[in-house]
Amino acid sequence: MSQLALAPTMGGMAAPRARRRPAPPALPLAAAPAAGHTPVLLPELIELLRPRPGETAVDGTLGAGGITRALLDHVLPGGRVLALDRDPAAISLASHRFAESEGALLLETGSFADAAAVSARHGLRVDIVVLDLGVSSLQLDDPQRGFSLRQDGPLDMRLDPGAGGVSASDLVNTVPEDELRGLLRDNGGERFAGRIAHAIVRERGRRRITRTAELAALCAQAVPRRLWPRHIHPATRSFLALRIAVNDELGELERGLPNLIRLLRPGGRVGVVSFHSLEDIRVKRLLSRLSTACTCPPSQPVCTCAHRATLSLLNRRAVMPGAAECLRNPRARSARLRAAVRLPDRDPVPA
């Protein structure tokens, strides 16, 4: 999965014209992944987690199914994989793609934050947990989902539109300007959040913003042309910020990752691939805290925290894709992989 790909370039879309400025050149279109493409950092993930025949794995973010396929290849014979996704379309596609794996593969529509209850219902004891955060090619390459800037589509961005909830269009048309500015700044790291929020509020005063191309053009016109990012569309960070808010992605990660770690048997492994700093810092902090024997201040001579390490890190520094992978798949360039193994006889995350 990827976050940069949610709005990678201008591609086949006409470049927006800023008032009294010449039309900017179109940015190059990142190559779209082919069906059955290899997930980012997959060989490194498998090398760190080392799934073996007979083990049980949880793929909390099924997406297009690439990681689930790799896990099945390694845990069979005798093993099982539980795959979850909030997007019913991903579950439907997987039910056909993996029809031959019936019995070894359990498919569930829902959030990985609910994986503990789902695992308990199936009576699973878990050896491996994997999260590939962000959205997948399944959503990115469908303009009707509203995630990508490649083609115009409805401004939706919900992973499960059938479940209700607010869409990206609802947010940009109703959130007060100061809140919208904070959302773009805090979720997307957008340095021109104030300009973009003001442009959105001004435009929605004339007409409702309902299309991805409309929002992309507004963002591009709000950012000074000379300060456009070199490798991404100027609306990329705004689209990311809205997507995070629409799907509560950071809240899901903060709730879900501790619950998934609790599922692991002693010796069980967890691997997380993230695609932006807000995700990665949360993963890093949790794994670091759970792999630290004492959390008392360094100046304190005697430990009083009673905290004990329950994980051991499998990589001290995040694994990043190499140049060759980034060349094959520009969506990979921001990916970070972190992994850990559960130590014996401890509850990994205190209640």
C-alpha cells in the first residue's frame, strides 16, 4: 500500500491554470502497478518475519492481496492466514483470487483494530502479524473511489462507502476554515495549509466541491508555482490529510497495533510497512517502548517503573526500499518497514 500514490502526478489531466499565470507543465505520471504487482518491501518483510509451514498469520490490511499470497505460500501446508480489510471490494476480489485456498484463508470485512475479536471467534493463536498501511492499488487505480489525482472522480475517499460516515467532499464543504487549515497542516504536513483552506472556503461559497479534479486545481492554484514540489502534485499532501481524516487512519493504527501485538504467541513476529511520517513515528514509538526494559528517566538511579521488555526489535533502523525498487515503483519511495519479535511469557501491551 502507499500514500504517495494517492495523488502522484498530473498525468493525463490538464494542468490547472492559476490566475494571471501561464499554465504550468504537466508533471510526469508515475507508473501504475499492474494487477498482481509485488507489494513494497515484500522480500525484506518475508526475510524478517520468516513465516514457516504450519504457522498462523494475520494480514490486517489485505488490499490487493500480495502479502496474503506470500504468507500463504510460506505457511502452507498446515498453516492459515486471516486477512482483514475495511473495503468490501478487496474481500470480494480475494474470495475469487484465492478460491483454491479455501480453508487455509479466512477473509473478514473490517478494521485490523478488531482483529483480536475476529481471531478469538476463529480460535486462532497467532504467529505473525502484518500491516501494510495506507491505501492499496485497488483503491488508487479506481477513479470512482476518489483517492487519486490521475483521473477525475467523485471526491469520496471512504474505504467503505457503504458504512456511511463523512466523505472528503463533506469535509471540504463543511469544516470551518481554521479547522480545515489545521487538518491539512497536521495530517498532511502541508506548508501552504492556510492558503489552500482559504481557497477551498472561497470556492465552496460559490458552489459545492464534489470532484477530485476541482480540489486538485484549487490546491495547485493556491500554492505559488515556483514553490510547487518537484516530484509530487501540489495537492498530494492535502489529499493525504483528507484521506487520513475521513478514515481515521491514525486512530485505527493507535488502537489496532497494540491489539494485534497482544495476539502474538511467544516467538511471534510483527511487521509494519508505513508510508508517511505520522504512521511511522507511531509504529516506531510503540515498538521502541515495548522493547525497552526500563522507562524511568535516565537520571533516576533506581528503576521504579516495573516495566519489562516484551518485544525485541528485528531491525534497529527502518528498512527502506532500494533504488531499483523505487525505479520500478515510484510509490515505494516513502515506505518504511519495522519489525519485532515477542519475548516469552509476557503480555506485550499493558491494558
